[in-house]
Amino acid sequence: MDATISGSSPTSRDPVIITIDGPAGTGKSSVAHRLASRLGLDFLDTGAMYRAAALIALETGIDPDQGEALAAAISDMGVRFDWQSDPPRLMLDDRDVSARIRDLDVSGIVSIVAAQSPVRSVLVERQRDIAEAHPRLVTEGRDQGSVVFPDAAVRFFLDASIEVRAQRRIKQLASAGQTIDEHEIRSDIESRDRLDTSRDDAPLIKPEGAIVIDSSNKSLPEVVEEMERIVRDRLPDAEFTS
Ligand code: DC
């Protein structure tokens, strides 16, 4: 697909893809959503798609490491977004599972599911289809700048210390009314980091040429502002919301 631009400055309402990759708990989703709003672009949360795949595993009883069977189930069920909402709601067929996919049982197996190549193939293809339909996009995940959209106009890698990431996740779950065990959260993040960075297919890496931002000591608005400034500097001819 050719929804990305490399080497030249986009003009007017040309396609423009901005990727944000990084480990769990760096605030990627919030940052990506806000950046997209500021620039007038659409927002894609690819982690939600892997979480939906994990939910499918839980609901169908397919083992999380049965990649082929899971990929077939994903194709059958239809993982899609409702683009009428902002941020887009994650739908499994016609069921809104946006909240359900954040539960700990889903988080507990999602890295195993995301390590299955057949699952990644189906979801990466779907992400590229989404970019065809929504060619002005901020997309976040683990492999967006490295594998899915390597020619994206601007690629970011968002990082933060493990302590800060654990505290953020705890706050997030608490505000969603969930019971929290601090030790469990930290080891969940650590084990997901390990699995995400060590898998064979599309491991979490800093994409070559990506701009690294450490959000440990920065607020969400500060990170968004920094990224917005970088994007506007790098793409002076692109037509963004002013
Ligand atoms: O960002 P998140 O915590 O919602 O991601 C859920 C899981 O999906 C996490 O284990 C990493 C994985 N993931 C991935 O492998 N590739 C992506 N593009 C996005 C997420």
C-alpha cells in the first residue's frame, strides 16, 4: 500500500501516517489520541486489536498459542472499529468490547496471542486496510514504525521507566474501579515487556530513525505538545488543524 510518505513533504490533504511505538504503560494511547485530535488526524490503537484477539481466545476456549486457529477465529468474528465514536470503539462483530479488553484476564494472555505469527498477519493486513480507508492517521502499537508503516512520515518511540509505567497503570485501573495489586501490575508489565521484546515476529524495537521521547518526567500535555511541535516542524506543508 502507498498511504505513507517518505522523503518528501506532504501537501494539503495528502495521506500522512504518524507512528508511535513503545512498551506498555508509557501513555501511548492517550498521547496518540490527543496528538491525532490536535492535528485533525484519525487515531488507531492497534493494541486494542491484539486485545480483541485475546478476548476471542478466552471466549472460544482456543489456546492463546494456537495461532492458526485464532487467526481463523479473528477472520470469522470480525475485529473492527466504530469510527463514529472518538476515540473509535473496538467492536467484535456488533458488540462493543472497548472496556472488556482492558480487564486483567485479557492483559494476562495478550502477549502470548500477539506473539503468534498467523494472528499478526491477519491484524497487520487489517491495519493496512484501515490506513487505506483512513490515510491521515496517528497509529500506535509495538511495530507500527518498524514493520507495518516503515515509510511513515514521522515515527516516534515513546518510553518511560518501569516504576512510572506501573504507577500509571495502577491509576488507570483504579479510575476504572478495578481492584489493584501493585506487585501483580508490575510483574504483568515486566513479563509483557519481556515477551514483546523477545518474540521472533515483529518484536518491540526502536524503529530505525525514530524520534525517542522519554515520558517518565513529563506530563501528558507536555509529551503531546513536544510531538506536535516535531510533526509540524518536519511536515511544514502538510495541512493540519491549526
Ligand atoms: O498497548 P497494549 O498494552 O494495549 O497492547 C496489548 C498487547 O498487544 C501487548 O502485549 C503488545 C501487543 N501489541 C503488539 O504486539 N503489536 C502492536 N502493534 C500493538 C500491541
